[in-house]
Amino acid sequence: MTWNIFYLSCFSIGLAMSVLSMLGGFAHLHIGHFRFGHLHSHVPHPGHAAGQGANGISKWNALTLMAFLCWFGGAGYLLHNFSVFLAPIVFLFSILSGVVGAAFIWFVLVKVLLPQEKAMTPADTEMTGVVARVSGSIRVGGIGEILFSQEGARRSAAARSEDGSPIEHGAEVVVMRYERGVAYVRRWDDLTGPVP
């Protein structure tokens, strides 16, 4: 095996596994006993925290190993073919490049992406009690649409009047219950009573 084949093999394997991992993140690919697209973290235990970030993600995980292989192989191939360095120096620079690439990916993951993640609870998406505005008129016994804000995002849902009466576009309503994807609402004024 030549150095070119070795470096290209490392680059190709790292790149292919990175692409599979990326696609697996969208499609949750399961190939045999291998799972792509799942990043598991755990709470570090005393004595096991070495090599882990603040979020409990190990510095030596599949993502950083794939990044190492890809950067190591790419740098090795380029340096071997387009530099004046001898093979041992190219190998050392390739290792250094792989470590820098893996460290960069780990840093972005732990310091930029994961701090933005939040585990949602059922209370975060609870519909009962949500104040909304009717965006599509609710006819007698019919279905309309409401707009509301939840978890910092603007959302919409199908809505019915709880008592079957019509509710015009723009009316402020309160969700009384949520069943099978439909919010059952009442006018805000009906709940608070007339203003004196």
C-alpha cells in the first residue's frame, strides 16, 4: 500500500462516515448494529470527567474520530503530493491537522451547538390555558384556526368553539382543552366578563 492510498482511504472513510452521520441525523439510519445520527451524552461521574466537556460529551466520540480521519487523510494526501517534506514529517503534520480538525469540531459541538439545546417537557407544549387569536373564523359547529406564541415561536392550530358558537376572525380566545389536534376555545371576554 502506498502513502497516497493510505491517506485517501482515511479521508474517504472519514468523509463517508461523516455524510452517513449527517444523513442519519435527519433519517435516523440503523444499519445492522450501527446507528448513525444519534449523539448520546451522559452526566459525568466523579473520576470519569477527564476528556469530557461541560455537557458530558467525550472528546473521543464518533464525530471527532470521523473529523480526525477526514482531516488527517486530506492533509496527508495534499502534503505527500504537493510538498517537499519527507514521509515522516508529512505523517506528523497529518496527525497534527487531524487533531486540530477534531478539536475544532468538538469545540463547535460543545461550546456552540449543545448549549442551545434544551430537553422539552410536556408542560412546554401544554395547550390548555394558552391565549390565542383567531386567524381563520370559526363557524357554527365548524373548525377554524388560531395563532399563538409558545416557547418563543409563533404557532397555529385547528380550533373549534367549545360551545359550538361562531367566533369571528381576530377574536382573542383561551384554549380550554386540546384533543386529537384540535383546540377547543372560548372567547376571552366570556371568561373575564364585561369591563365596567
